[in-house]
Amino acid sequence: MDIDFNSSPGPSLGIEVELEVVDRATGQLASAATEMLAEIGAPHPDGEHPKAKHELFECTVEIITGVCTTVDEARHDLQATLDEVAEAADRRGLDLMCSGTHPFSLWDDQEVSPNPRYARLIQEMQWMARRLQIFGVHVHVGIRSPEKAIAIANALAGYIPHFLALSASSPFWEGRDTGLASSRSKIFEGLPTAGLPAPIESWDDFEQFMETLVSSQAISTVREVWWDIRPHPDFGTVELRMCDGIPTLAEVTAVAALAQCLVSHLDTMVDRGFTLPRHKDWVLRQNKWRAGRYGLDADVIIDDRGTQQPVRSAIGDLLSEMAPVAARLGCEAELARVDGILSGGASYERQRAVVPEGAVGAEALRPVVDLLVGELASDRPGVLLSSP
């Protein structure tokens, strides 16, 4: 199978954010995406908003950027669409929030979006797809060649725990504390083509693997490979998909800045003749588990001898290393906000802080919804809105 890679001339940036639509009175997820998208899409020629989309369930609206050059450009792009979606939600007595999971809504209450693609997914995957009441943030960074995309994607796998720990925002599932920082990461791994990327050595290898999957009817298109990091041939990017939903645009763009800097740095290393590192699968698996379980308090394995380093320290080292790259790309301010997540707490920590330990059920966990709604609306971590 020949797969064209639409190469990007530089480290362009695209961001996708999956928003939860919630009922203002109850805090429960609300199936309103079709109605909202029809309203905001009406002024456009084909009746569809170019930057607000359906996702699997009717309780989700995904907002996306165009192809951006800088993180600041991407942030303004997202904000403009978020404002439109928020206004449509407000007119219906609904709110928006962004986290890896909703703290208490039930997956079997959710309506599937009216799209044949999603109907096929449910038919094929059954319970594994029906329970995907999860929400994430994806970051695309442009790559100049398919071979570079493979090398950079392989090297990026070593940073999955860094991004997952920073974005972890799904400690609760169906009214209970899971004990995890990111339950979303484990739920998503239930799909056969999700989770850690397969060991791919070259673009030819990638094409062969995709041909095997399509020919064997394991997938219909390359789009159905949902690895934590994957080359995206249509966009000419490497896509980072490991992040939970992130509650504020300030934090979204902080993580995006780190992603853009890191990809650009790895690209430059290839240009200078360096061979990018490949990480052992068992180390990647263990480190991802640790980040999903403990978040920013995880210790990650940094070599084959089992040497460990606190992930907070590893992220701090990475920020120092990326500082010159951020200066070149013009995202110093956004990258600096990663330090704010380290010092102020990731979302899973903030969510747990607003409910008593051991609290269960919708009433007890309603403050989590109020927190997440307040954070997205204000773009400030820790802002708690009063429930109606």
C-alpha cells in the first residue's frame, strides 16, 4: 500500500480539543451536539462549521484549529470557535468543560452521534466502543518527510509519561475515584488499535503494516489507528494523542508549546546527523502506566538498568532543554506555563481537592463539574463556579 505523506515545510501546529457538553442544572452530560453544531454551522456555505465537529457521542463537540505557525495563533483560533460553541450552549442552559472523563455521568446513557462511521465503530467494537465516554486533546506538529515522521514518532514515545502526567484529568469514573490520575488512558487502551504505538522502523514498514491491517479488515482506513503517537499522512504531521482533556486553553497551549518545541528539536537533531533514540516497549509500557496511575508524582524509568527519575524533575529538565527552541519558535510565554502546572497542580489534583476523600455519587462530585466549567470559562486553573 502506497501512502502519500503531505509533508509540511516546518513545525506547523494544529490542536484538537474535545469539549464535554453538560446540563447547567444537573451537571450531567447532555446530548446536544447535533443541535448546537447545526446552529453555528448555518452561516457557512455547506451548513457545517469548519472548526467545530461531531465526535462519537452527542455530548461532545470537538473544536480544531487550522494550520497554524505559532502557538499564539493556535490559541486565538481555538478561542474564536470556543466562544461560538459556548454561546450556543448558553442559549440552551448548557455549559462546556474539558477533562479526560466526566466525574459521574454513565456511559450507557450517552447517545451515539448520527454518523455512519460511528455506527460502524459501535457495531464492530461493541462494549469497548460504547463505553468510550472519554475526552482528549490532540496536537499535530508538521514534519518535512515521511521517514522523519517515523523517526520522530519513535523518539517521542519516550515522552508519553511527561505529557500524560501534565494533562492527567480523569481521576473519577461514573461517580467514584478510580485511584488513577488518568483513567481515560486505560479505558482507551481497550480498543485494539489504541495505546502505545507499534514498533515501526521505516515508512515502508508503516505502509506494510497499514496494508496488513486494511487487507485483514482490522481497520477500514489509516484513521482508525489510534496510537498515542502516530504519523498523520493527510496532514503531514506527527500527532500526539496521549493527553487527557485539558481544562483551560492556557494549559492546552502550554502542552502544545512543549510538543512543538520537542518535535522541532528532534527534527534538528536528525538534520545534524544524530540517530534518534528508540525506547524498549516494556519501559514505555511501565512509564505510561506510572504516569496514568500517579500523575506528576510518578517515578519514570530512564534506562535499561531501571534507573528512575521523578517525572516532575524529568519535565523540569525538558523545559530547560527546550528553552532555546521556544525562543526560536516564539512560544516562550506558553512554554513557561508548564511550570505553572508543576507548581499549581495538574487537573486530577485540583479535582480531588474540591471533594471529600471517599465521596461517591453525582451529588458529592458535583463540585468537580463546577470546577471544570469555571476553569474553561475563565481560562484560569482553580476557578470554581457556584452550581445553580
